[in-house]
Amino acid sequence: MATTIPLAQYIFSRLRQLNCYSIHGVPGDYTLRALDFLPASKIRWIGNANELCAGYAADGYARAAAVARFTTATGSRKALPPSVGALYTTYGVGELSAINAVAGSYAESTPVVHIVGTPSRKQWQTGACVHHSLSDGNLGVYAEMERRITCAQADLRCDDAQEAASIYDRVLGQCVRQSKPVYVNMPSDIVSSPVPAALLDRPLDLSIPANDAAEEDKVISTILARIQAAERPLIIADGLSYPFDFIAELNKIARVTSIPIMCYSAGKGVVDESLPSWRGPLTGPTELSTTSDLALLFGPLLSDTNTAAWSTIPDAGVSISFALDTVTIGDRIHKIRSKPLLEKLIDRLSSPQRSYSTPKQHTTNESARSPSPSSAISQDNFWARMSSWLKPHDTLLLANGTPLIGGRDMRLPTPTQVIASGIWCSIGQMLPAAQGVAAASRDLAIPGRTILFEGDGSFQVTCQSLSDIIWYRLDVTIFLVNNAGYAYERWLNGMDAEYNDVPGWRYADAARFFGAPDNSAEYPVLSRKVATWAELEDVLADEQIASDRGLKLIDIVMETDDVPSASRPGLKRAGEILRAS
Amino acid sequence: MATTIPLAQYIFSRLRQLNCYSIHGVPGDYTLRALDFLPASKIRWIGNANELCAGYAADGYARAAAVARFTTATGSRKALPPSVGALYTTYGVGELSAINAVAGSYAESTPVVHIVGTPSRKQWQTGACVHHSLSDGNLGVYAEMERRITCAQADLRCDDAQEAASIYDRVLGQCVRQSKPVYVNMPSDIVSSPVPAALLDRPLDLSIPANDAAEEDKVISTILARIQAAERPLIIADGLSYPFDFIAELNKIARVTSIPIMCYSAGKGVVDESLPSWRGPLTGPTELSTTSDLALLFGPLLSDTNTAAWSTIPDAGVSISFALDTVTIGDRIHKIRSKPLLEKLIDRLSSPQRSYSTPKQHTTNESARSPSPSSAISQDNFWARMSSWLKPHDTLLLANGTPLIGGRDMRLPTPTQVIASGIWCSIGQMLPAAQGVAAASRDLAIPGRTILFEGDGSFQVTCQSLSDIIWYRLDVTIFLVNNAGYAYERWLNGMDAEYNDVPGWRYADAARFFGAPDNSAEYPVLSRKVATWAELEDVLADEQIASDRGLKLIDIVMETDDVPSASRPGLKRAGEILRAS
């Protein structure tokens, strides 16, 4: 007799083959039984306080795991398999609570496997009035909803567990190939059904169809000719360069050609900012962006917030855009996988025939003068100061709001991974995402610190993630911009409106409230509140803050209406448009 | 010229006509402009920390407002209009974060108006790549998802604001008539378009088609005959008696006929428990429930959790079931609105021809002997003690888990509203719901205290609602059962499993952490942790705990594996079924 394992063990074990060693979630009766098979699967359970936090954490885990595959923006890389994040929730109430996070993974192309523990197959058949259903006998409502925000769905309501295993494997392949979340409906009564253990030795089919050689060659020739001819070319790095794994290629092209390079907000960290051709983030139209005769876009996510209300998007006529499985030249979309094309393109690139004399336009915020010790901490000074505090290999998470608009102007060491939302822009995402990044860092031995630049409004959305960080003893550093409200929104509308205020919490007490140990050598916790420049410098001088161990939460008081100066014209304009309608 | 008002002012003002004076939500750019019109609408904004909390709070508000229409279970009532709760979120990220709560309102028939601020009409037309979209140009994805958990949808993407107002009015009518949530898509650029102010004077059409008189009469005669003939009849009150407004009728029928009366868990509080015919909650099959020859079911919600795995549901052959717009006799469903039928039925009821000698089966938990002062607090003793602490007019919220199974056995004074989930059973629901109840109590001058029996696992899901309670200075009393995990789940599977543990928070510090004022006479805050019987009695003797003002949070330490004794056999059986599959 062949050795068998329970189906749930198979389901979980497969995740390890995709670089995923922890699964996030919240238990519920429909999931309890399967959870018993986690130890045998050697998958760590990270039980979150709620499912939204779990969903964001799984997304963060997947983003960190993806970048773990290369070690620097200069292109050397580990031979790791493609990676996913994983989420396990219960039917109805659980999966719906996580749905905002999963939809965000979809919008920003993060591969996350969302497994949902559902009623038994018999209950599905009879349309039983089970708890967490809508009481109308239609148990499939949530799966229908999830279908709209996942790229593939595995319905494991099979008579035969082995068939369920095959369905699951196919969907895992889609998750990796399309770099999008997938949905797995796992009925509670199939989880202990046996499948042959040997199935795990059958490699997952993650193969990608080869590009049409002739078309690929033609497109490469076109691109080379365009580069050759361009007088004012520009490279723009964007956020999907992370999941689509373009970072090495993009930096290599920039180095070889010396073409000036910029990034959209979500693409922060993609570019080696020590390159002489680095021109800084493209946060509003510049002379170069409006007059360039060739714009090479990598991993674009062309939302209003990511492109200064679309004002920084080059004309289609001059742009060549690299997405996962398309290359768009002008209006023509070529069904070509970008990554293999870029590898071949690099082989055929020659050093630049010309030097691009475009003036350096990058006004980094690190140049601000150091303020007096007793002065308040302004947005401009803060982000400038933090630029010089960062170290290579840090993973930075920029919460939506002022951290995103202040953080994108920081000068980064290489390599740095930045997690900044390009289109989803959901407040509350980044604290749980930081938990997921820290979990992945531990599982995959990713070097460097996990550093979150958080807002107070954001923190309040998903604050319980701090408890998850503490419970699992994860290493995270949090700088919390405490400006008593939604400062970003204030600039759009309602500068003094009550609806833009948030309650004043005692953030420096957060770690203790959420159960942090007192004076633990094993898991050191640093909590501080600072309101002046001297207090900030005092914290930054603390040797504990520089280390990559334990939890640090620095509550930084800033003015309610302060936003980085560079962002004010854009925010004002956006507010005018809003009020004009 | 006729006076005009902005459409958003119209939208919000209509809510006042439905007994709703506060709207819950979280701001976002697509909602900011409309929020400016709240003051003119005389609707209070309750800005929650996150949208899930806002959704649960709107549900709680609606439940409290519905019951505010009658003052006692003995039937005297205020002449208030039908009522709704209201929720306002932003496109995509906001609405999806609330979707679990809205689906819960749907499952448990709570009328909630969910307004979503969405992109401009032009952006909808062009399929613009706006933030919070999936980046694929299909902006309607979320509305499609919401369609599955709302009973009607108002799409306000009209050229003409007056048309938008009419569409909205029709959907409000559906919300009230069907007692289910509705969805309102309000594009951000239509909110200030003018509509005639006089439209607000046009009464909302909330009319309900009259029952077919002949059929109604026939059904009443059948019911009367069945009551007349029954030897072992039984009335079962269930949770939908609250939203369907059956409470007065049901108690009147019970009083006049002396038929023994019980309730399912979700129907707790519906029955006047001082009636001689009160037999207690029906938490498992009893001699009466299994041998009755007539079972009158009011507002049934026949889920597994509400009916001890369906074991307490009477045979169809003996049951007559009253839902919102159907009366089911045996297998025959009559399309009849129950409430007007019940009113006519009462007029034709005669006093009982016989006395129903069924022995009293109610073993209330209030009879337990008082334990020694130094002893730990057991589930059995705790719920018994709390029974005698309650007062008429209290609104009790029972969190899913041990509070629901312990609380349903409490002996209640009359009237008491109980909010206990019959099918949705989402942990984390009840703290935000308590916030909504407290807001409604203030707005509608509902007498009595808002008392939440919470679990620690539940509290962690939506803890930020405590901040909302504090920020808006709402009056809530919280008894938090601190047993370090999901005790209910432990009994189903994994008694000692790590996945059933939750981190230990310092709950008694919660109010301070979340910004409660120190020593405020205006908003008194009481936070205590108790682990022994003497400590519990000490808190209950505090005069502040008995008052209906301010916030009280009592952290009550109990054993991790303790559940009310009465529930153990059922939980064990459920666990066996789970593990057998």
C-alpha cells in the first residue's frame, strides 16, 4: 500500500514548495479540523486577531518572499522558487472580513493563496441552513464574490480527494503564473481524506509558455532601434516591477545605457539610487517627463494617486511598457512575457552612443538643515532625517497618507525594498503587512530590518496587528506619525473638519496594552513618544533603535495640517478638482 | 424659483425620516465632499476607526432603533416610524472592509442603508484607472459583489439629480419593507447637484400591500382551530421577532392562551419571562419540544447554532411559522404578511379551554449557590450572578462564544432587548454593535443601559470600537470574559491547541490606551480586573457600575476550558461530528 497523508496536509505542504512557510488566519469551526494537520505539514500557523489583518499580512509575506529571490538591485540572486503568501479563513464571516485585503492583492498583483474552510459537502448539496450562511440555502454566494477578485478558483467539493489535490495544484500554478490571488474552497469534511504522499513529489507545473521567438525578436529589435534613436529617453520604474521580478533587468538596462531613470511612488526602491542616471521619484510633470522621446515603463500601475492624477504618464506615442505578459509599444499590445524578453534585450544592448545631458532634477529631501533641538518635528525635516538613518537591506513600508508622500522622497541605500501602494491605497494595510514581512524575514532569513512608517489614522484601522507582532515575537520598527487625523484628506477637503480628526490614543502604551513582555532580553521592546527635534535625535541615538531585534514604536507628534512641502501643490490641485464637481 | 438643496443633503436628510439620526463610517476622498453636507442634514457623523466596526455599529443602531418603537414586551408602544441604520464608506477599500457586517445584516434581516462614495460619473464612463479600483477599468466589480448581500441597489449615476433622489427613495422603501440592507452608489461629483428641497416633504412610500382578505381569514381560522385542538402546544420565539416587530403580538398570544413558551438563542429577550407559561430557552430537545402537537414559531432563523444542530426544530407537520411576509403551515407557504395577520388573530383568540400542565422545565442558572469569596469565577456562577444584576430596559449584547451560551440562560427582567446572533455568528460583532446601540439610545432617548457580555477573542477582532465609544462619549458597560482564547472552539476541537489561544492583553488598560479621559465627571470611566468571587462582588457593589453613565470595562478572568455546564453535552457532540468526518 502506498503511504497516504490527509488532504489538508497535502494542501498545506504544497505551500512550502512555493517559498511559503507560514499561513496567516483566524480559526473557526469550519477550519479547526484542518488546522490539526499543520504541524505535519511543517507550516507555521500565525493566528491573527482578525481576518483583515491576516489578509494584509499574507500579502506582505508574499511581497517580501518575492524580493527574497534576489539579494540586491544589482542583480545577484538566490535560486529560490517562485513564492506565494497564504491565508486561511473560515466560511462567510472570515473570508468576507479578509476580502478587502485579497482584492488589494489582486489589484497590485501579489500572489496569495486564500484557503477557506467551508461547510461539509453534504451541507453544500442540501443547501443546509448552516451558521455563517445567508439562511437562504445558497451557500455559494461568497465563492461567487471571491471569484471577482481572484484569478483562479479551486473548488475541492470532490468525491475523490486525489482529484481535489489535482485541482488545487492547477490553481497554485495560476497563482504563480498570473501573480494574482487564488481562492480555494475546502469543505470541512474532506480535510482528512487520504491522498498518496507521493503526490507531493510530483513537481507543480509552473511552466510558462515560451514567447513566440519571431515576434519577440522583432519587438527587441524595435526597442533597440528606439533606444538608439532617442535623444531624451527616460526609464520609469513602477511598483509591479517587484512581483514581476524586473528589478535586476531594469537596473542593468539603466546601467548599460545610462538612460535617466525615475520612478512612480509605488516603484520606490526598485532603482539603485546610487546610479548617476537616477533622477528621483516622478511626483509631478518635469521637463524630462514631458519632453522625452522615449519612455520605458517597467511594471506600470497607472492610477491617479501613483501618477499625480495621470499627469506624469508619458504619451502613448513615446512609451514602451513592460507588464507581466505584454509589451506595449505605442498603442500596439504584444502578447509577450516581458521577463524573458528583457533578458534577451540586455544581451543585445550596447553601451550608450551618447550621453544624456538632462540636468539632475532630483531634489532629495535629505539636504534640509537640522532644526533647533526644541523645535517641533516637521514633515520636511522628519523625512530628510530618516533618509540618512536607513541602511542597506531595510524593508520599508509606507502607510497611505503622509508616509507615502514623504517617504517616496527619501534617498535610499541599495538594496532597499519599499512596500508602497500604487492603486489600492487602503489605510490600515501596512501595519499587518509589516507583520507579514517580518514573518517572511524570519522564515526565509531575509537580511535587514522591517521598518514601518505609519500614520495614526492607519494605525487605528488595524492596531491589533501589533498584538500579532508581539505574540509571535517578530522584529519590527514603527515610526508613527501622530498628527491627530487624516492629514492627507485635510488637504483635499475639510482642513478643520471633524470628520478628518481621529481620537488621540496613547500610542507609547500600545505595546504594553497589547501584551508585550516587560524587560525581556529575548524580545526587547522600545516605546517612546517624541515631540521635539531633540527627543527624536535622542531616540535615534539609542542603540536599541538601530538594531534589527525586537519591537520599537516611536510616537512622533506632528502638526495636524503639516504635509511634505513638495506635495502641497498637488494636493491643493486635487482638492480644487474635488470641490469643483 | 423653488428652494434647492444639494443631493447629498437630501440623501442624508431622508434618514431622519426613518428614525436614523447618526451615520457611521470612515472618510475617504470619494466621500469627503458629501460629508460637508451632514450638518445641514442634521445627521450626526460617527467616524469609526475602521469600516467593519462602522458596519456592525450601523447594524446595532438599527436593531436598537427598531425596538425603540415599543417600550415593553407587554405591548405598549411609541408611535415611531420604521427605522434603519446607516453606513457611509468609500469606494472599494471602504465598502469591502464593511462587507462582512452588511452581509450579517442581510442574514439577520437588519435594515441598513449602505451609502458608498464612488468615483465621478465621468470616471465611471471612461473606466478610469482610479485608486481603489482593480486597475482593469471595470469599476462596477464591488457593486456586483454588494448586490448579493443587499436586497435593493440605488445607482445614482444619473444625469439628473432629481432622478437620483427618486431612485434613492424607492430603495429606502425596499430597505424598510424587506427589512434588509440596501446599497447606494453615490458618485462623488453628483453630491452637490441641486434638488428641490420640497422633495423631502413627499412622504416615503413605505406602504405594504394588504393581505388577501379571504386567504388571511382562512389561515387565521386554521390557526385558531389548531390552537383549539392542540393538547401539547408550544410557542417558540426566535430572533427575527425583533426586526419583524412581532414582540407585542407574540406575548399577547402567549398571555391569552397560556400556551407554554420557549425561545431559541437569538430570540432571547423577546418573551416576557415573568409569564407563568415561560419555559426557558430551548437549547436542546425537551419532552415538550419533541412531543408537542402544535408549535407556533415566530421570526425563525433555523440555523444549526441557533437550534442545537437542528435538533430542537419541531416537525413540519406540527408547526406554524410566522416570517415577515409568509405564514407556513406544515409544508404549505402562504404569501401573507404576518404582522397584520397576527393582529387579527389576537382579536379572535379566546381564553384557553384547557390548562397546559406541562411541567416547568426551565432550570434557570440564577439558582446557583454563591461561591466562597476567594474562589475563581466559573462560567456557571458568573451567569447566575449576572441574572440578578440586570434591570428592566437593559439592552444586552451577547458576543459569540461563551457569552451567547451562558447569557441565553439568564433570567431576564421585562423588558430587555437582547442582541444575540442567530446565524451570522461573527466574532467581533458585538463591541461595535454596542457602540451603535449606545448611539441610538442617545439619539432616540431609549431608556436603560447598554451592556455587552464580551469574549477576549471577540474583543481582539474589533477592539478599536472602544475608542469610538470613548470619542463619542457613549455609555456602555462591558463584562469581558478573559479566558485566553476561543473556549467555545476548544470544546469543538483542539482543547489545548495553539490555534485556540489568543494573546493576553491588559484589558483593564484598554480605556486609557484608547484615549479615555482621566477622572472626568462628565464621562466617568471604570476599568477593573477581577479574578475571584470577592473581587467580582466588590465591582458589582460599586455604585458606578450600576449607573447608566460612562464607560465600564470589567476584565473577568476565567479558566481557559470553562464553558457553562448546560452547554457541554451539545458542544461535545458537535465536536465528535466534526472529527468523525
